[in-house]
Amino acid sequence: MDKIHRLHKEDDRMKIEIYIDNVKNIENDYGNNYFGIIVTSPPYYTASTTPYANLGQYTKEMLEIFEILYKKLRYGRICAVNISDINDGYHGRIPLQNIFYTILEKVGFKYQETIIWAKPSGVKAATYGKRAGSIIQHKKPLYYYPDVIHEYILIYSKGGIQHKPYKGNIRIYKQYLNTIWHINPVSSETNIMPCKHPIAYPIKLPYLILNYYGYRDEPVLDPFLGGGTTILAARKLHFQHAVGYEIDPNQLKCILKNIIHNGIQVPIGIRYISTLGDTIKVVRRK
């Protein structure tokens, strides 16, 4: 993974708030138009840790959640969603990104971009994976199932993008000035993410999104926090405030380990000053 650079002084501190709760309860936690950017990778309804029984229930739940998130985002700011197609064993292969295009536009978001996350090391060393192995084995028509080594980053805004005065300049990465981002998957980040979520995305993904689309003095929200990757990326960029919601209480220890980089037990429901000086608030409702 390429080196990640800090943009601000080391003595900058960050307010981190973690809720072990359904993100729908954000309605009571924060006012409307509060967050400056939303960056997330929603759960897949086929994952063993999600409570969704089928695609219909999942779609309904995501629609309800993003209706709420739309209200919480400031006008002129970005909602970035990382998603991929999936196999659910019943419908076959589902272009889940198309469902999210529909959801985001239905609740009022305005389409801006689609960025393709290409995984250079996503193919096995033998040059092909399980799906592509079918055509290798049979060598006949209609056995072609290419290995999937890409995902989508959907970039939407609440209304038209609105700029404001900003001191200094963000860092520009020339290799990420087009709509295809070549980023290795999370398996290569053991030193950065010592505790991995089962379907975690690499830290460079939220890092680049936050770098290019976020104002450092506006709050960051990840409504599906997973292992805490978005908060860690925001911390590296010295955002002042980051909030995450995670419905699975088993992820709390993993989140804190990734953020603090040690096994310190953080008292639940109170504020805690980490070894790096950040203010961390944990609210556990699950």
C-alpha cells in the first residue's frame, strides 16, 4: 500500500463518537444538516452477521436508513457509498449497485460520479480464481465467469456541490485523478488494521474519499462502521470530528483496537482520552 501522508500538525486532536446501535436512532442523536460528509460500505444482506432475511427486506431497510441520512447531511455535501454485486444463491448474481443508485436518488441525493475500485492483487497467484476456473476447466462456450476484482464507489451529493473558503491545500495523488482507483484489498493492511471486519474495505478507500470530498472542520459519519476504517482514515487526515454507528456489539472491541492500536478497555458511556490524545465517546445500546 502507498504511504499515507498526514496533512496537519501532530498536535491536532479529534473527537470520536461511536454508537453500538441501529443507525436509525441517529434521529435522536444529531440534528438535521449536521454532517459534512458520509462515507460508508453498507452490509451485504447475504452476510452471516446481518439480520436481513431477503433482498426485499434489505432494500426496504436501506431505503429507510438513507432517508434519515439524507436529512442529517449538510446541503452541498457528499454521500459516498462503496458497494459491489453479490451472489445470493436464490436470485443469482445481483447488481447491488443498481439498487443503491435507485435508493439514493429516490431519497433525494444528486448523482455526481461512479468510481471503480480495481483490486490489483484481487486475483490469485495462479492468475485466476474460483469463478474463472470454470472456463479453464471446461474450455467450452457459456462457461465463462470472470473473476470479480472491482467494486463501486457511488458519489452523490445533497443538492448541488457547495464550496467554502479553505485554508491550505489538500494533497493530490496523480494516480487517483480518474474514475478507476487501483487499491489492494484489506488483506495487505495487517500493520494498519490489526483487527479486521469480515468484509472490511482498505483504509486508502475512505482516506481518498475524505481527502477529495471532505472539509476537515465538518463532521464525518459512517453509518455502518464495521471495523472503524472510516474513523481511522479521518483521524489520519486530522478531521476534527468523526461519528460511527455499528449494529453488531461484537465489533466494538475490534473498532477500538483499530483506532487506539492497543487493547485498552474503554469505559462504556463515558469519555476516554486515548494514548494519541483523541476524545473518544462510546455509547452502547446493544
